[in-house]
Amino acid sequence: MPDDVACDIGRLLPHGEGMRMIEQVVAVDGHHALVRATTRPHWPMVAGREVSALVLVEVAAQAAGIFIGWHAQAQPAAGKSGAKGWLVGVKRARFARASIPLGATLTIRAEARLAMDLYTEIAAAVTMADGTPLAEVHLQVLQAEQSPFSGITAL
């Protein structure tokens, strides 16, 4: 893959500009996504000039969203392109530090460990730009084929 993949992040992630943390897709293929983000003052969990490391779970989930969204667009026959929503669970998360300074550039590698039908397990590694480890996050992603609210009527 080239150093920067021409990719519309807004089409792959449902997040609005205020909550979208991923800023650059470096590489993406059928096995992984490599993305970058920079910690910003508008991110959740900012205290002073740092952000809590817990926010790295969301960063990892957005990297997983890039991977799954790209995969669905690249291979619509896989049956995932019509998904209406995602339910994401944190299977495991380990953090190397409690907080990260604002303005830090993060590199996130999200890799599929298991994929069956509409279920995917993702392992994500979050590092500083210099390679210093920050977190390992394992996610379970279940995609809905239809809206979970499609059969509900108002009382």
C-alpha cells in the first residue's frame, strides 16, 4: 500500500467531525488497517494538557470501523455491506500508561483475528509515533443486518 490511502473516512465511520478521532488512513487491506490520529483538546476525557488512556478504546474501535467498512466496500459479496449498525464489545484492554499528552500523534493497527458472517474480532495496537506502546485492545464487533428498531412500534 502507498504511504497514504485515498480513503473517505467519513464514509467508513458514522461519527461526526466532533467525535471522529481517526485523521489518516495509512494502509488498509483484507487483513488490517493502519491509521493515525492526533490527541486533541476536543476529545472526551481531556484533563488539563492530557487525555485519559481509556479513550484509546474508542480510537481502537474507530480503527476497527475503518477496517470493517473498507472490507465491506471492497468485498460487498461478503454480506456485510448492508449492515445497519454495530455493537462493539471490549474483550480485553491493556494500557501502558494512564494518560497521553495533547498533540501526540498515535499510530493504530487494527487486525482481524476472527471473522464469521457478521461477527469480527479485532486486535488493535496503539503506539506513539515513535513506536512507544500505549495500549492493546481486543474488540468483538457484531453487525446488524437490519436496524435493531425495525420491528418496534410506538405505544
